[in-house]
Amino acid sequence: MKELALIFLPLLGAAVAAAWPSEKTRPWLLPIVGALHTALTFWMFVNPPPLVDGGWLGFDPLARAVLPAVSLLFLLCAAYAIPYLHVRSARSNRVFVAALLGVLGLLSAGHQARHLGLLWIATEAVTLAAVPLLHFNGTPRAFEATWKYLLVGGTGIALSLLGSFCLGYASLHGGGGGDLTFAALTLQGGGLSRPWVLTAWVLLLAGYGTKMGLAPMHTWKPDAYGEAPGIVGALLAGGVTTVAFTAILRIRAVIAAAGDGPIADRTLLAIGLFSMLVAALFLLGTRDFKRMLAYSSVEHMGILSVGAALGSAGAFAAIFHVWSNSLTKGALFLSGGNIRRAAGARTMDEVSGMAVITPHSAAIFVTGMLAVTACPPFGPFFSELGVIRAAFETHHGGAAAMFLGCLLFAFFGLTRLVFAIVDGRPRAASRETGRRFPESMSVILPPLILLGMSLWLGVATPVTLREAWAAAVTQLYPAP
Amino acid sequence: MGLNLLALASSRLPSLIGAVSVQGIALGVMPLLIEHELRWLVLLVAVATVGLKGFVIPTLLRRAMRTANIDREVEPSIGFVPSLLLGAGGTIAAVALARALPLLPEHTGSLLVPGALASVLTGFVLLIGRSKAISQVCGYLILENGIYLFGLLLIHSTPLLVEAGILLDLTVGVFVIGIIVDRIQRAFDSLDTRKLTVLRE
Amino acid sequence: MIAALEIILRLAGWLVLAPLLPGIINKVKAWVAGRRGPPVLQLYFDLARLWRKSVVLSTLASPGFVAGPAIAWVAIAGAALLLPLGPAGAVVGFRGDVLLLIYLLALARFGTAWAALETGSAFEGMGSAREVSYAVLAEAALITAVLSLSVHSGSITLETMLTPAAGPGAVLLAGGLFTVLLAENCRVPFDDPNTHLELTMIHEAMILDHSGPPLAVILHGAAVKLLLFAVLLTEAVLPVGAMPPLAGTGALLAGVLAVTVGVGVVESLLARLAFRRVPLLLTTAFLLCLFALLVAWKGGPA
Amino acid sequence: MTAGPLLLIAAAGLAAGIVMGRAQPRLWLALTLVATTAGLLAAGTILLGAPAWEWRSGFDFAGEEFHLRLDGVSSFFLALLSLIGGLGAAYSHEYWTDERYPKSAGRGRMWWSALVLSMGMVLLSSNGLHFLIAWELFAVSSYFLITLDRQRRDVRAAGWLFFAASHFGTLCLFAFFAAIAAHHGTWELGPMRDDPATAWLFWLALAGFGLKAGLFPLHIWLPSAHANAPSHVSAILSGVSIKMGLYGLVRFSGWLPVPAAAGWVVLGLGAAGALLGIAFALGQNDYKRLLAYSSVENMGIIAIGLGAALVAAPPEDAGWARLALAGALLHAWNHGLFKSLLFFSAGSVLHATGTREMSRLGGLWRTMPWTAALFLLGAVAVCALPPLNGFVSEWLIYVGLFDAVTSHGSAAWAAMPAIIVLGMTGALALATFAKAGAIIFLGAPRTRRVAHAHESGPWMRGPMLVLAAGCVAVALAPLAFWPAVARAVGAWRPAWEASEPPAAFASLGPVQLTLALAGVTVAMALWERGRHRGVRRALTWDCGYALPSARMQYTSGSFGGLATGWFGWILQPERTLRRPRGLFPREALALQRVPETVLERVMTPVGGVILQVSAAARRLQHGRLQFYIFYVVVGLAALAALVLFGSMR
């Protein structure tokens, strides 16, 4: 019941938002619904409801381990959305608010989906619900980005649907009764038809990998993140990609149960490292700091994928990384949004000296950049270190070396760009726009809190959280 | 499957849309042929499919085409002959691939799997090889048709609720695509996706 | 008490005898050239006169201008004290004193170079640049020579290092050390002590602006250094320390004399090398010492 | 008091300094001085014989229990850190004031406390995770200290290079500690020499720590960072920070098994670094860069000592290795003392003249006698000339190496070249510092601004005097410092615990003292003699030229030209020459610059290739949707191939 509440509360909010008459007060629905959602999530986190056997939806250990991060991220983005939409009051926010709430509801559904088909439906719906968010700016560039997002994402979605069918057929071929819940599929395990399972894995990985933004299916990401408002970027990078990742984790568990875990892990490792490599190469040269965040996101998706490939310790680190990446990336997107607005431009050729114009956002941006490049004591440091340790534990020394090499190049690219924007003498144009968009508490606090939570996650990871992650890992990586 | 090749060979948008529409109708009728007993849900799905895929979406596309006032040439970036060959090769490959995968006895004879795979491949060829936004949408539709065709394999076992959900999603997806196509047309005054290359690197 | 007395006596010996050597060299040169030449004791007269003169200081010079030569002189005298004197052995000695010897010579170089640079003159700058630069190669040769001695004797105390009979590498070592001696003491073919063109000088360029007592100290220090190298060379080649006292002393004196005469002969026969050829010669010296080291390594206790 | 409370005071003082340093310079200074004194005392108690201090928190930080340990090795470095940390803070009180640098002075104080605190944590942490945290915070605070003066582009570039290089090292350490943790199942660190399977990890440590220590080919970041940082920061970077890399190498070569080749490699890198570092130093025209390269040289010398100890340690455990290690450790202290002194004096010159170009200076001894004298003292020490402290530690290393040679073991093949290199290094150092001291302080001022330079005030001079006193103390009473060194050596290898000082070491002190006294006496006597006979001041001999000008003095480039020419193959000096033309030539120009060869000739081209690859890759994101979908298909095909390949095996 509460599971459904998590989904329908935001959807209801979306409906209300669509009907709400006042442009001025509508944005307040976001933090209100967000706060309720967060409260409910954390209440459920503390008192997880019992799982119904064979249920299609459920607040299972994996949902419990990941959903609170998404909910928190949404809450802070929602808080940020009020001043943001106030600034952008020239445009109607009806669709924006409704779609944002819709995304939250569908994300909750996707995280809780314990059924292959339902999972697909939720993910697809999230993809579509995000479309109005992407072109909120209404510029030709935004439409171009949306178009690419739709078609590349749609292709990925189509592939994952095909993969889902294949997995279903594998179950059918193996004598299954057509029950496509993950529990049933896992139970069927070795009974699944192997060729179909492998085909399904390839298609599902490519499909959900597109959604996650793993290279080479990541091409929509820089466009979408670059053109969308900061909050949307934060939610896409921290929430939507997370759903796709949990989907891959769930499917991997089925494949592993069917006896093809090593193959699945190898592909995950390969695609993860490849994503990191591609991201690192792009980061080395990119001059646009919003697209930089997108490539950084590709890199972190790679990290998640590598972590998932490295057994239970790696998966633990990966789930840890979901949290630390969501929160830290959120801080980066929001502070980056502040900088973007104040600067009036977003490439290092046009922007410099933002430490003078927006000192607080610049400080958060730099700190967030350091955090996201695994600088202790922020969350990503611990989770990435966990991945490396897992690599050594599973004797993947070469993978660890490549992992670290990509981190290094990504660091070069990120620091180069971020310092170029923050340091130096501010441009005249930026001084002008900077006056129009002064930093207020309401736009600084949300990213600051996100950053603070990333720090808190690093230095004092709550024991309950660790236990929740461990439980999720036990669910997905049963000890042999 | 012939329709796929027709779609590949179409040099004009209306005929491409037509091919898609016919394929949609055929697809919609399929469950009725496969199912032995007519359940009302199956019927509903079939009707919805035929309606949407066969009529609504093609109509939408035609209207978009008309309002966009674009010339009706398809302007391939992969030529017609190569794409035909690719499509034919894809079909052969699909047949071969389908043979490599084990099928349940009741499906062994049917052309469902190779047909589905061939459609998927055709969809990809269209998506990759055509530059007009509308022809890409057609490609996407053919891709989804292929997947839908494949889904028919599971029609016995998967609950129709899921099928319905999937169908709904697809439909909404296509609607959204249509809306964006419209917006792009207004923003760029063109539906040539080759102009959509501002965002790079 | 006795030890202190001995130190003072030895020191006195070193300081008093050293100025003889340049005199001998000049005499040899004169003989070879068929002249009568200055008296052997000429340097004593020069020193005495300089000591009585007044000082002309550059307007730019700091107290270091005077302190430099003084410290260099102390360093050289100290280094000389470390050397064992044939059968009499060393009066100040400890394990690793050979390093102190080398670094005291370096300190002396630093002192002279610093004092030279005090004036800001380009000539002195040139001279000290050459001095410290060529020293790099000379130092390599010298330390290799020391290394071969220590390999040969199995010790790093000067007294024991210099005692045993020279091994088969003695000739190589002698050649190398002799070249180092010429370089370190700024003799032909590295430098011409009698040159009158500032641009071609090394040591002489460094002391262009010195006068009076400081100049005396510099000249005296240079003489002690020459004697030091002569003694070192002799003892490195001849097992004077192992000989009976009289014979040892005699051999030591004869060796020093031979080295001095050798310097004179070389100076008479060779011209100063072009500066760019200097590294070549020094490298040759280094290689000689290196071969000596290899020979010593082969022949040493296994 | 025992170490525990003292360390608590130190940590609290530094933490309070981070919080309050921004606004209250005086309070910050007091806090920092108290904290560093406490740190020094804590280190002192251990070094003077108290048992190693160990503490477990009982509560978790970042998922791990705090485990701090102060033993011989860490307290040895802690002493150095505390000393320089305190003195640098005092120095900055006058050097980097709020009046002069209103934007960055407060930040500078905050980061200084953070730097000292994080380095202290590096030394104390006995848990891999905490070590890494402290290590990275140390790097970050160094970065922000280097770039205090962020307005300047070259400072930012130097800072970025430091940060990037440092991150490379940090990532190596990520791998290092993660691999240890993976192998032993815990982040806890401690002696674990028994497992030869972890020996290969030493190479990771060498890359990570060696980079921080500025070992030769990994030193590329060091010159520009140390030259562009504010001078008090340069002092702590050169005096202490790079020693953290050394600490890491010493610590983990002591705790972990090392591969057989480790010692040889360290020794080889050290020898290369010593010789080439000083050759580069000689070629510099910027006196802070010169000092920075001299740090590369000295770290090379230390590495020679450490390498010798490693060569000996596993198979033969020879006595000479102790000497080499003791020499290396003592040299680390000595280098900390004299290099900080030199950087402080350099800062004093920079403060007074505003330029780092030696060719614009000259004649400063008249206006800045204290600075000149202290620089001279540091220069003599850094050249390892008796009677100062540099000689003491190099003597130990030399004796160790010579003993290795005379013991006729295989180690001799490493020791012999090392000795020759050390000898040449010494001679080159002499040339370098004779040049630096002379061009900066002697002769005539080359520009007008320099002629009106001013001596630094008491807050800058005080720390310099303390350091000079430290140099003299180590030089004249080396025996007093032996127990500390022996304690560190014993902590490195317990079997070497109770090593008595070599007998000759005892005689070094009196000899140096005598020498110093004799030198001073004779110098004064000579001065008196001159005065007695009469002193006349006159122009420098100018060969009869009528119009001498200060610009005609020998320059640093000409001084070093001869020797740098021999190292031209690696130094690759760049010359810009415009010869005088015509009968009445107007202008002529000769510029010489010695680039950072490894960086500019190796790393930059390699980086260029990587950037080209990156540019090529980025062209794939060309904005054409059709291709994006094609990429999806390609990805799909690749995954299929991977799975197919996997399923067939």
C-alpha cells in the first residue's frame, strides 16, 4: 500500500499541478510533495513494509537502498526550483511542474518494480515524462537536444523491450509459466534457455545502458544535460540514470542465476571501462561546463557499471556510489546552473572569473568538482575506493589500472575547465548578467546541503544505510 | 517482410508512411490470427493497434508532412539500393539468427521471429539512413512494429495488462515524438535533421 | 699535549715548506728554457712583501672578499693536516676522513670563488665560473681515484688507504691523479699561471682584484694545495707508509720532488689547452681513475 | 607530558587555526606556534626514547576506527613538520600580511593550518583509508597555498600542474592502499613484512610517493610549483611536503616486503635525480626555481641513501645500510632546515625587490646584510661543505656507500656509481650556489629598484635565524642528534634498533667545531691585518674600460653556461640571440632559458598526442543523430560479440 503511495502521491501532485490556477504558487507544490515523498520514503526505509511474494511492486532491499537518495535529491531540487521558476516567470510552469512531479512518481515506480514488464513501462514513462522538462527553455537548441534524447533514448527503450521479450521467451522456453517477476525468473535460474538469456542480456544491457548513458549509447546525454535547466540535469543524472542502473542490477541477478554471471560481469566491466574512457577523452577537451557535467555523468555511470561487475564488494561500492554520485552531481548541477545564469554563457571561452561574480556558487562548484573527482572526505572518494578495492579483491588489476587512468584524465579535464571558469578576471558581459541574477540564499542552500550530505555520507556513513546497501547486495548477489 | 523492403525502397514520404500504416494494420490483426479463442482484451488490443498504428499515427505523420510543407523526397543518406541490399541482407541474417535461437515447438514453423528481427533491422536502417525527421519516425515505428511482432510470441503467457501498458507507452511515445517534430518544424523551419547539428562535442 | 704539539709542528711544516714548490717548478721551467730563472725561494719573498702591503678593496666588496681567502686557506691547511705523512702516519684521522679532505678542498674552492665574485667584475666571474665548472669533472676523477684506493686497501681512512703497496693500477692512478693535480692547481695545460690576458685565465682571473695580505693568503694557500696534491699522489702510488721511517721519508720527499719537477716539465713542454678541450682531458683523467678502480676491484680481496 | 595530550593540543590548535585564522592573524599565529611546539615536543618525547605512542579511537570515522601511531619514523618527520610549520607561520606574519594581500592572506592562514594538520595526520595515520584522506587533503591544501596569488596566470598554471601531477600520485596510492586492503582484508596498516605476494605493491608506492618526493622523472611539477608559490609556502613544500613522499617510501618499505630490485631502482632514480637536478638548478635564472631544482637534487641524495639501505636490507642486512639510511634520514632533516632557510631568504629578497630574476639583482648584501649572510650559510650547508650540517649527513651516506664498496658485495656495483655521482653532484651544487649567492648578493645592483631594497623585519628574520641555528647545531653537535636518527632507523627495521653511532661520527663534531673556529679566527685576523696595514677603496679592475656599468657584470647564464653546456643533451637550453649589427650597433639581445626538459620535451608531446586522440574522439560527437543511432547499433553488436565470445569459452 505504501509502495503505491510513493508512486501515486507525486502523480496526484502532478495532476493537481496541471490543474492549479496560479503560476506564482504552483511551484510550491514541488517541495511540498517532495517533502512528503521524502518523509514517506525514509519512514519506509526505517520500517520496511513486508514484501508480498510474487508481487509486482515492492519496497525490496534494492529499492530501500537506492530510492531514498533519489527522493532526497528531488526534495532539494524542488526547493531550488522555487527561486529558479521565479526567475523564469516569463514562461508558464504548468507543464514543467507537473512533469517534474510525474517523473518523481514514475521513478518511484521504476525503483520498486519487481516485474520485468512493469520495470520497462516505468522506465519508458520516465523517459517520456522528462521530455517537457528538457525543452523548458524553448530554444531551438533545446528542441534539438530533446529530439536526440527522444530518438536515441527511444531506440534504447525499444531495445530493452525486445530484450525483455527475449528474457520472457527464455523463461517460456525453459518451461516457465510466464511469470515475469524477477523473483520467479531468478527462481527458474538454470532452467532459462541459455541462448535467449544471453540475447536478452545483450539487448537489455544496451537498452538500459542507453538510458543510463553508457558509452557508446551516451550521445544524447551532453545535449540533454547541456540544454536542460540545472535541476532537470540533476534529476536526470541522479534519478533517471539510477533507475536504469537498478534495472541492470536486477537483470544481472537473473542472468547470474541462470549461470551466466561471469559473462554478464565481463560485459558490464567492458562497457563500464569503455564509458569511463570515452568520458575521460571527452572531458579532456570539452570547453562547455554544462556538457562537462554530462560527460562526468557518463564517467560515473561507467564507475557504477564497473562496480556492478566486481562481485558483491563491488556492487556494494556501486550502490554507495549511486548515493554519493547523486548528491554530489546534484550540487554540481545546481551550482553550475547558478554560474551559468550569472555568466550568461557556458564555455570557458566566454566565462571566467566567476569566483568574483558568484563567489558562493563558484566555491560550491569547485568543491563539488573536487568531490566528484574522488577527493576525500566526500562520498565519491569512499565509493570509488571501494570499487578499486573490489577490483583487487577479484584480481582485476588491469581493470583497476584502467579505471584509475580514466579517473586521472577525467580529473585533468574537469580541473582544467572548472578552474578556467572560476579563476581569472570576470568578463564584462558576465558582470552585467551577474547583477541581474544575484546569488540568494535560496539558490545557494540546496546545492550546499547536497554537498554537505555528500560529505556526511563520506565521513559518517550511517550504519543503517550501510546495512541497507548490504541487504540489497545480498538480494542481488547471493553468496554461492 | 516485403513491407519492410518497400519502406526501404520508398523514395517518397507518402509511400513510406503508407507502408508503415499497412504494416501497422497487419500487426494489429495478427493476435486475432494467433489466438485460438477470442478474449475481449485481445480484441481490444487488436482494435487499438489497428486503429493507432494503421490510422491515427499515419494520419498524424501525413498532417505533419503537409503542414511542414516539405518536399516529399526522402533524401536518403544511405542510398536506396544500398539500403535495400542492407534490408535484404538483414532479413537473411534475421532468418539465420532466428534459426540459431531455440524456439518452442509451436513457434518453430512460424515466421514471427525472423519477421520481427527483420523489421527491427529495417527500422535501424531507416533511422540511420534517412535524414528527414518524418522518415526517421517511420523507421522508429517499423522498429517498434518488429518488437511488437516479437511480443506476440509471448501473448499466451504475459498478462495482457502488460501488453496494454506497453502499447500505451509506445503510443504516447509516438505522440510525443510527433509534438516535438512539430516544434522542431516551427523552430527550425525545416524537418531536415541534418540541420540539427548545433550541439556537438 | 704531545698530540697538540705534533699537530702544530706538522702544520708549521706544511705551511713553511709549501711555497718551495712553485719555486722549484719555475726553476725547472727556466732550466728547460735555458734561463736562470727566479730564485727557488721567490714565493717566500713575494709573500713577505704582500703581507706588509696595504689593501685595496673594490668599492663593491663585502667582508666576504677577505673572509673567502681566509676560509679557503684554513680549509686547505686543515685538509693538509688530514694527510698522513709517510711512515709518520696521520695526526688527525678517523674513518671517513678522506671525505672530509675532499670536501675541505671544495670549501676552499667555494671560498676563493665567492671572494672572486665579490667585485662584480666580469673577469673574476669568468675565472670562478671556469674554476667551479672544471672542478665538477676533476671532482669525479678525484673521487674515483679515492674509490679505487679504498677498494684496494679495503679502508676509508686516509692513513690505511695510503699505506699499502700500490696495486697493478698504480700507473693508471698516477696518470689520473697527476692530471687532476694540474687541473686543481690551475697549471698548464689547464691554465697558465703566467698568462697576462684576463680572458684566458682561471685562477689568476679570480684574484685580479686581491692585494696585500689577502693576496698573500691566497697565494700561500695555492702553494699548500699543490704540496697537498703532490703528497697525495706520491703516497697513492708509493707505499711510503709501509716503508721503514728513513726510507719512507726519503721516498716521500723524492716523490714530491718528482711530481713538482714533472709539473715543471709539463709546463715547459705543453701549451695551454683551448678551453673547449679541457673537458676532454679531464674526462681522460676520470677514465684513467675509473680503470684504476676496475683494476683494484679485480685485484682486491674477494 | 606524554605524546598523546601534546598531540591533542597540536591538533586542537591547528583546527582552531583553520576556523579562526581567516579573521584573526595574531590569534592564529599564537595558536599555530603553540600547536607546532606541542607537536615538536611530542615528536621529541618519542625520539628521545619514549615508547611508540599508539591510540585507537573506539569510534568510527568514515567507517573505520581511528588508529594513530607515533613511532620513530613518524616522529622523526613530525619534528621537521612542526618546526617548519611554526616558523613558516611566523614568517608569513610579516611576509604575507593582510595589508599587502588583503584577498589571500586570510585564506593563506586557513590553508596553512589545514596543510600542517593534514600532513600531521598523514604521519600519524595507521589506517590506509585515513592515510589517503589525510594525503589528499594535504595535496588540496598545498594546491590552494601555491595558488594563493591566483590573479597571476603563471601561478595558476603552476598550481594546476602541481595538482594534476599530485593527483596522479594520489591515484597510484589509491591502488596501493586498496590493494593492501584487498590482500589483507583490512585498511589497518602496520608491519606486514611476511607476505612476499605484496612485494610488487612497492612499485605503486614508489610512483605515488616518489612523485610527491620529486624523484627524478616524476619531479616535473616541482620547479614551477615551488617557484611560484609564496615563499613561506615554498619553504614548507620543499622543506617538509616532499619529505612526506619520502616518509611514505620509508614507512612502507619498512612495513611491507619489497621486491629485490627496489633498492637498485630507488638508488638509480636517486642518482639520476641528484645529478640532473643540480644540473638543471645550475641552468636556472630564477633563484626560486634554482632552489626548487636543488630540492630535486637533495631528494635524489636522500633516495641514494634509502636505496642503498634497501639494497642491503633483505639479503645481507649489512651494517653499512644503517649508515646509509641514517644519513638519508638526517639529510632529510638537514635539507628541511637549510632549504627552508634558503627559501625564506629568497622570500626576503623577493619581498624587497619584487623579482625572481637573478639577472636583475645584485649587490644586495649592502642593503640586506642579514639575508645575505643567512643565504650564504644556507648555501654552504646545501653544498654539503664542512663545517655545516649538510656535510654531516652526506658524510654518513658516503661512509655507508664506501663500506658497501669495501665489503665487496654485489651492492658495490650500485654504490660505486652512486659515490661518483654524489661527488659530481657536490661540485655542481657548489657551482650552483656560488652563482646564486654571488649574482643575487654580490657585485653592484643591476636595477635601480634593487639598489633601494630593504632588509626584512624581525618576523621574517627570526625564523631564518632559528633555522640557521638549527643548521649550526646539527653541524657542530651531530652526536646529539644521533639518538633520534637511530630511533627512526630502529623503527624502520627493528633488528637495527640499538645501533651505536659509528666511532668516527663522534669525531665529526669536534673537527667541524675546530674548523669553524679556525675559519672565523683566521678571517678576523686577516681582516685586522688588512685594517692594520691600511685599506683603500677603489673601483673594481675593469681592464681600463672607462664607463663600467652594473649591466656589464657576469650574469647567471654566463656563469652556469660552461657546465650546463655539458648537460646540454638533457637541459636543452634555448637561446635567443640577436647579434649586434652595423658599425654603431643599437641593440643586441641574448636570452637563455633552460626548460623543464622532462615536462616540455616528454610530457607535453605525450599530452599533445593524448589531446589529439581526445580531439579525434570528440569529433564523433558531431551532432548527427543518424550516427548516434548507428553508435547504439555498434554498441549492441560489440556487446553481442563480447557475450558470444564469452559464451563460447
